[in-house]
Amino acid sequence: MTLSKQRKTEILIFIILIIFGSIFYFNFKNLHVKFYNKTGENIDSLVIAGTLIGDLKNGSSTEYIDYKEFLFDSGIPYEQMSGILNSKKIHELNWSDCGTERNKESKGSYIFDIKKALDLNGKTCLYLVEHNKKIFWEEE
């Protein structure tokens, strides 16, 4: 049994649509996150949510990075992070003592700014905030 040229074309188009649909589904199934360094300094050995990002120059950004999930608290990113600023290892700012509003997201795309602040002990720490936005304690 031979297939007509039109039938072969229909099958080829169907296969191409399945391939593109699969690529689209698997690409948007994960969580994609991009980070901007807004600390005013270069960050060396940056790690966010267990993923080594490496060095991130001040004012620069990463490409989108895939995560299986990302922790939020009251809609604000709240993942573990560490890096080196001026030869000193620094960690995330633990600004929330309560865990009732914490949840993990596993789908979507986000863009965050990495900023720095002092904790209650006067140590420099890193935190994440939505790109070009202020976190609640920065509000005037």
C-alpha cells in the first residue's frame, strides 16, 4: 500500500506539530528564573536554591535558570542563597520568622533582583525581590 503525496504531507505536519507541542510543554512545565545583581558589588560563587550560578558582576544578569521549585513567603522569594562579597562569605537574609505563608512554586517564569541588607547583628546578607520592585522594608 503506497501513500499519496498529500497523505505523506499530512503525516509529516502531524509529526512536526507533536514535536513542537512536546517541546512547548516540557519547556514551560518547569520554573524559569532570571536574576539581576543589584547589590552594588560583584558576587563570587553565587548559589541560589542549591544551584551554583557562579560569578555575577554588579548590574549584570543571569540567563533563565530552570528550577524544579522555588520557595516563597507571602509572595516574596525566600530561597537559601550564598555568595562571596569582598572576600567575605554571605548568606540569605532571614527576614521572616513565621512560616505560615510559605509555599513552593514549580511553574512559571520569574525575574528577581539580588539585593543586600544588614541583619540584626550587622552582618551583610543577600535577599531577593521582584525585578525593579522594592521589598516591604524599603518602602518610604
